[in-house]
Amino acid sequence: MSLKTHIMRFFSVIFFFFLSHLTYAQFNSRLNLETSYGFIIPHSNSLKPFAENRPYGISLHYQMMGLSEKKWSACNCFHYLGIQLSHYNFADREVLGTASSLSGTFEPIIWKNSSWTFSVLSGMGFTYLNRVFDEDNNPDNVFFSSNLSFLLFLTPRLEYMIQENFGVNLLFSYNHISNGGQKQPNKGINFPMVGIGMSYYLNKSKLPVYSAGRISNELFFFIEGGFTTRKTLGQEGRSPSLSLVFGAVKPVSAINGIGAGLELNKDYSLTVENTRLEALMPSPYIAHHFLFGRFDFSQRMAVYTQKPFGYVDHLFFQRYLLKYKIHQNLSLGISLKAHGHVAENLDFRMSWEF
């Protein structure tokens, strides 16, 4: 699947969510302006020269919160959907340059009183990098090699209202940029940041009170499929990478669950010595789930029981997965596979609960 196709699907999803909000007249909306400062995590020896860099950035964010019970029931909480423009300077003009990004965001409210609000913002988008790897002109930048790449971030945020329509924010964000395995080298850049900001509410109404339905704590099972494409090693073009997952989830609180399962991944981009069965990688995993109504954000830790010779040196991998239930049993989502701090690829997921 080409990067252009990823972009078109991403913005189609963003348009759908905003259109669904606009079909309801009752909503809150706000603008956020924030600035942040942080550091780069050197997750391999080749990145240690950049450990002293102190990236800084600024972002402008527009968000909408539906106040209807139907919108609230999507995650059993009030939540914002938004679009964010951001610009980051990696404090290294010649090697790392800057990143300019457009992202879609989701921000559920975790706790709130009359003055304070604690929420967790998450987002995914596309970023333009003005300095990337070049064998002749920029060989030191092994973080990324594609001008157009992906941005993922998670940001706990605390807001204090100083006036009826004005608030100030304190935030901590963990940011990751990579090209999702589209081109090598692709070690990806991880840069935590702290920041401050201001919110201005364009529409602001008191939040209604809704009662949550009975939250089931029963064990449930699911089957899940994943699909992406990766550059074929030593050849031109791209090959499919397919996943089949059998798993189970046990809710243990209103928003938490634990899970386990088995992922079968067959990557046709990998080199094999004899048969394609060498590229079949069975991987049992354990998982934690954040359960917000129709949303499920899971973090899986898996172990390879088999992998092709020379694939990776790692025994374990992580998969971060966001799914949205579009039907009583059917969910769609997107996942990121990583080895430690190094992202490998993004794929699309479909699962069925039973």
C-alpha cells in the first residue's frame, strides 16, 4: 500500500469524524496554542551524538466535543476530536532540520472539577521533514530517510480555567516520527517534551450528566487480521506482510483490561533460504488494554518463537494498536510494530469478537 493511499485514507477518517460531530448541534469547541521543549532518546549507539540536542516546538490545535449521549457513549466519557498543526525544530539545522505536521487527535477527559481538567491526548498524522538521510550529503541522519513520514504522540495534559473561556495547560508529551518501514534507514526519532499552553473556548456549555450502562467484566475472545506492505529486501517494489491473531481480553476495571494471544505474521518482503514457511513468525503475547467504550488502545509484548535468519536481533517486539468498534462485534484499527524504540511498520487491522 503506497504512502499516498495511507494519506487519503487517513484524511477520509478525519473528515468522517468531524462530519459526524457536525450532525449534532450541541457541541463544545476550542483552540489550543502550545509550546514545548524536550530531548532526543538515543536508542542505539549511532544516535548517541544527538543525545544533547534539545528540540522545541509550537502547535495550534482545533478540537470539538460532542455533548449528546450518543457521542458520550462512544467511550463512556466526554472526549475531543481535533486537528493539530505542529512544527518542531530538532536544534540541528544541517543534519536533523525540522518537522512540520498535520495530525488527527483524540482526547478523552479522565477527571474534571469546576476549575481543573485532566485528559490524555493522543494523535497520529503526517509530517514533512526538511532534512533526511542522504548517502552523500547527509549520512549521519539515520533517524529517517523519507521527507514525508508519520508522527505519533501521547500527551497527558492538565488544564486550569482562569476565566470562563480561557484556560492554561501544563503537558508532557512522548513523540515518535518514522516512515513506517517505507524506506531505510528508519530508526525513527523519539523525543519526550514538556510544554505550556493556552486554550480559548469558541463554544462552551456545561457538560451533561449521563449514567454509564453496566460494564461487562466477562472474558471475551477475538480473531484479528492485519495487512501492510514492506519494501522487498534486495529487490525493487513492495511485498505484503499479513498477520492473523487469536486473542482474549479480560476487563478488570471500567477502563482497564488484560489480554493474551498468539500472532501469526507472514512477511513476504523477507529473504528466506528454502521455503516461505521460514517467514512465518508465530509470536505469543501478553497485553494491556485501555477500554473507552468503543475505543480499545492496547499495548502488546510479544516473543518470536521463529523468525527468518538475519531478520532482527531482537527476541521481543511491541505492538501498539488502536481499534474502534463500528459494529457490535466488528472493529477496525491501525497498529504500530516496534522493536524497543525502533518502529518497524504500520498496518491496518480488522477484528471480530465472539
